[in-house]
Amino acid sequence: MHKVCSRLHGPSLFGKTDPWNSVDAYVKFHKGGGVLCQKSAVKHPTPVLPQIPPCDFKPEPYQGMSKDRLLDIRKNNCNPMTMKVTYYKKPVFINQGYMQWLWDVDGRRYLDLFAGVATVSVGHCNPKVTETAEKQLRRLWHTTAIYVYPQIQEYAEKLASLLPDPLKVVYFTNSGSEANDLAVLMARLYTGNFDVITLRGSYHGGSPQATGLTSNVSYKYPVPSSMGCHNTMCPDVFRGLWGGSHCRDSPVQTIRECSCSPGHCQANDMYMKELKEMFATTVPSRIAAFFAEPIQGVGGAVQFPKDYLKDTYQLVREKGGICIADEVQTGFGRTGSHFWGFQGHDVLPDMVTMAKGIANGFPMGAVVTTAEIARSFGKGVHFNTFGGNPLACAVASSVLDTIKEDKMQENSAEVGTYLLTELAKLRDKYEIIGDVRGKGLQIGVEMVKDKASRDPLPPEDIAEIFEDTKDMGVLIGKGGLYGQTFRIKPPMCITKDDADFFLAVFNQAMQNYMERR
């Protein structure tokens, strides 16, 4: 087995007065070659660039189609949507991956801090998971739940053991969209009610029903989507109407002032007042469900006041509804402090949906609920051809083992907290970094024109920083209602050395932008 990289434990980058201008900083700087000398899409003076951490894994040389041919096929034979969602003005052509690293077709190496959109939970081609997949491939690729095969029962038991009582009944799907579709159906069948509430800025999938749950115009089409879905004000303590410096469960708080008494959150009171107003004006007296991510993912790692979900769950249940936690991006140890994001809010949902990191990129999703709610599903017949197939279950089971054996939840807490606290220092240094937030390795950096207005940094400015960061060897994501938030959700195997490299790259991208501006 190859080592991922050397795990060094040098001093913090920020141990000096102005470490970003110090050649003695822990991350070394040079004007070297390889990925670090790729020509940026934005012209600016050649900076002194950070050195990528070492890695002794050797990728296989690429011997496929030319980049021009690949792009030609992508433009002409793939649906135009494929090009619309393609990242970067100068796209990255990926050839191979290993743990937290990706190589392009030219052999350039990148630190992957987006993990296929928060999906590659334990690392690209993780050797343990790969070995399990290879063994299962030789035994049985596929059969369906019309037969009894060991893998689905073994994994269902293992997954259920990680959730609190009475969340012990599992149904497998292929994706988060499917899981959320199914959750809505089950909620309506169980409660006998129809209306569902979600938060503005949310993303719960791209299927026709899931787009009703989703509250972001970028994902909306001018056609009917799921009826009975309503969006309430998102309790965003940075961009929202109310917020303070003690609101959220994060190592980093907002820069907004707070005059709340100890143990009390005025912002939460105001957002709950808005939710109660919605109950009084918009939905029937009885509802089916409330849907929320513990931390909004596509929305830009948005966090809520600490008691918001607890107070909302109580109100929803009084209205006859059940509470659904969308753990597609927050689950499986990513937040560090807990295995599931909802546990950080001290709540117990009635249903949990999950996907993405569940199988490290293998298509899989799941809905976990109570036996009582699950029984209502028996009023008809629902069948998923691929959901819970033996290969998916074997891979997902190995992912759970790897998270535990390699202490990846603990690593998420340690490296994630370090990243957040160091990014907060960059926020204090640059006027255009408005907010740093998150938990573990679910992190958002919101960019603004200035801290006073909190107006989003324009898309073209975001694109410059985004492209610069890529050209220096780091891949990150974007999110938020206006695309103004950089999303950092890497494989949970990244090291502190990797974090230091990213911090140096991101600081350089900030300097480049400020010089151009």
C-alpha cells in the first residue's frame, strides 16, 4: 500500500506576526514547476507559490483521447447541461485519483478539497474500499431485493447500529434525490397530511419532487414541481436579518455584534417568530413534514442558531408533522464532533436521508426511519432495482469500517477545526472575506464586496479567485444563493500539511485578486 503523504507536525502557519509574508513559514514557497507553474486564466505578475505536499503514489500515464477531442465530444455529444456545470474557464481533465489527490491527463497533481461534491468520504480509490469492491465484483455484481442475499442485511444492521433508537428501519436507494423523494412520500402516507416545509436556500435534489423541496432559483425550471412544498426564511446568522457572535455551533462565529444574555439567542427568537408567522398564514393547520440539512451544503455551509432545529422540531410535531434530517452532506463523521449532523443540534429526527459519502462515490442512498413510520409505506408497492444491490452494500460497509479504523471522524474534527480557525485569520485580514463557518470538514468561506454591506462578491470576481486557486493546485467548490461562497469539503483523510498548503494557496489567490482590484 502506498503512503498518502508525509504527515508532518510543524508549527502553525500563523505563529508569526504576518506569516503570509514570511519565508520562514511552515509551508515552503518557491517558483517551481509542474502544477504550480500552470498559466493562470487571469494575468498577473508571477507570484511566489506554495509548494504542494509530497506524495509517493505514482499515477499511471494517460494514454487516451486528446483534451481537444474530449472537449469536442463533451460539447457535441453530451447534453448541453454537462458543459453548463463544467467547472473553470480552463477545465480540469481528470485521469486518476488516490486518497486526497487527483491527477489530470498531463500528470499534474491537485489537492482535492471538494471530493466530488462532498462525496469521496474516505479518499479516492481508498485501498481498503477498493479491495472490498474487487472481491465483491468477483462474487456477485448485482441482484435485487426480491431475493435474500447477505450484503443488504449485513449493511442495514451495521448502518442502523450507528443511529439512535427508534431510527432502525432502512430502505436503500441510488441517490440523495431518490432518498428525499421517498422521505416525502413516506411522511405524507404516515401523517395523512400533504404540506412540507423547507428552508430558503436549501438544496434537496434534482428530481421533480426534490426540486419542490429545493429553494434556489438556479435549480428551478418553469414547470410544475412537487406541490405542497413551502419555503420559510433561512436562519442564516451572517447574511440573514438577525445574527450575532454566539449563535452557531462552530469554532468560528460571525463578526456581527451580539448583545444576548448568556444562554439566550435573540436571533433564534426572531427566526422562530418568522416560522410561526408562516404557520399562521401559508400552510394548513396540519402538515406532513419539515425538511432541513443540519448545515446547508449547496447553500454554502450555512449554519443556524444553536436551538433553531430543536425549537422547530417541537413546533412541527405540534402541527402533526414529522421532522426529516437531510444528512446527504453532513453525515458519516464529516462534521467531526458527531457521526450525524443532527446530533450537533441535540435533536432526534423522525427520518434521516443520506447519500454521497455513504459509499465513497459509488451510487447509493438510504432512508432510515422508525418501524411505525415504515409500516405506512406498505399501503402500496415500491421497488428500486439497484437500491441496496450487493456491490453497493459491500462498498458502503467497507466505508463504515474505514471511517472507524482510520479515525476519520476524529481527523475531520482536528483538521477541520484547524482550517476554520486559520481561515478566520484570513477573514480578519481581507475585507472581501465576509464569513468563515462550518464544522469539521464541512466549511464555507463567504465572499463579499465589503464587510459592512455584506453584498455578495460578483460572480466574475469569484471566478478569478476560483481559477487562481485551481492553477496553484487546489480544487474547491462554490455554493450559496449567489455563488458567493467557496465550499471546502475534502476527503476526510486530508492532513494538517494539506490544510497548510491550501491556506497558503488561498492567501496567495486573495493577494492576487487585491492587486488586480
